[in-house]
Amino acid sequence: MGKLQDKVAVITGGVSGIGAATARLFASEGAKLVLVDMNEEKGTVIEEELKSQGSEAIFVKADVTSEEEVNNIFETTLSTFGKVDVLFNNAGIGAVKPTEELTYAEWRKTVEVDLDGVFLVAQAAIKEFLKAGSGVIVNTASMYGWVGSPGSAAYNAAKGGVVNLTRSLGLEYAERNIRINALCPGFIETPILGDTDREFLTNATPMKRLGKPEEMAKAVLFMASDDSSFMTGNSLVVDGGYTAQ
């Protein structure tokens, strides 16, 4: 029996990086998966990959900043699997730019995806969890939700918001059998890094390497499963020691 045997898990940003690694790990632990992303091509590929390995999985194309599309995620999940047990609220974008050059549109887009989107998907999940009487949410924040970084004002503000949103929601639903925690990754080898200097990031990390998506997936599994049954409103920082400096 896997740690998520027969649980239905929705994963936003689920077709690459940490999301895809988590989808594969969840599948190996017995979960039925709903993969959510804007990238339909990648979504179809990973859906077929998981199905070919004997897992139940569907891909749903959705923009997490659209209430209508977010609601459709859960309508599709319920019509396909009849329930939802776990949400890995992982969709996000990165933005690195000097603040004096940052346009308001760029600020709004980052905050809209990285904070507003997290709220909208969490809210929709919570409505279903309240009907079912239980549920688990893991939000993806960042170590930059805890410390500042020059040139990342919008991203840092949004991720700091996710950390405190997680605290607030965790407290609000603690007595209603809904657990809500956050993952705070450090520098992880994923597409969000873009063309960032890997050597610089490696040297800035005390462990002198980048994290792997699979390492983040294991942390998400811990928070999504009963292994963390007495944990809510908290954030798990997995950053190779960066924020300990």
C-alpha cells in the first residue's frame, strides 16, 4: 500500500520541474492524478507516461488566474474520480529584474500567478474538502518567501504572501480536518531558472549544489501524506542551507 493509495491528487504546474517529479512520486505511492498546466503538449506526454505505467491520470489545461477555469479543474476531477483528497498548489512563474525597470504589468502578472492563483485554487479545493470532511493542501512558496533577494521584488512579495496565506488558512481550517502547509524550495534545477548562472547559484548554496526536483517531491509527499498528520499552517524550507546563513 502506497502512502497515497487511492487518493485523488490535483497538481497545478504539474507537467514539468517539481510538479512533474511530484506527479511521478505520487503515482508510485498509489495516487490518482489530475495534472493541471497551460502547456497542453507536455501535459499530454506526462499523462500518457503515467497511464503506460498503470497509473490513473488525466490532464486539464487551465489558467490558475481564471476563476472559471479553476472551477473547471475541480468539476472535471469530481466527474472523473468522484472526489479530491490532495492539492499540490504548485503553478508559478519567476521574474528577475531591477525594480526601477519593472513595469506594473510585470509586477501584476507575477503576483497574479504566484499569489492570486494559489488563493483561487486553494479556495476551490477547500470548498470541496469541507463537503468531504477532510483534505490536504501543499502550496509552493519559496525560500524567498522568508528572505529578500535583489531584483526579485514581485516574486519575493508574492512568495512571502503564500507563506502567510498558508499560515492563515492552516489556522482557519485546523479544526475542520483540513491541513494546509507550504513547500519553500531553494535553487532547484527546473525550467523556472531559465538562463540564470548555475555556478553563481551553486556557490550561493551552502551545500554547493542545486536541489533536484525529486528531492522537493519527497518533501511534498511528506506534507501530503499522513506522515505529517500533526502539521498545519507551516512551511518546510528545503534549500541546501541558504536561509540558515
